[in-house]
Amino acid sequence: MIATLENAPTLGVIRRHSGVAGQYSLTVDVTYVGESARAVTFVGSTFGGPILMRTDAWETWVTEPGRFGAILTPEWVRAFFGLARA
């Protein structure tokens, strides 16, 4: 699903957490209209490569993460949710 103005979520503050060997994660609280906020974490690497998306209920690899930017950044997260800044 592609977010549109009618169904786009509201994002909270995007927080960065350092890992090991170049790995890091970005976590954001995501709220859709009529739903409670849910923390979503994206795990990536300073070297690029695959990005894992994780919630409290499941995790999955993001298909073709390059669609949203070269590496995982706050702008990448905004683009993923259809909220990229112009």
C-alpha cells in the first residue's frame, strides 16, 4: 500500500540506536487515524545492504530498500511511510 494524504500516518521522533560492526537502528512511533501508536524499528548498516523492519509483533525484510534512499536515514524512514520532505 502506498500512503496518500488521506491515510498517511503521523510519525513521532525518529530515534537512532547504535549497534556493532556498523549496524544501527532507527525507531519511530507510527500512528494511523483511529489506531494506537506502534513503535516500528528499521535495522540497517553504515555499509548499505538489506534493511529489516521490526514491530513488537513481527519482523520482515524491506523489499528493494533503495526505493527510499541509498542508506537508512530519518529521511529514508519518512519516504518509506510516504512522508518524504520536498
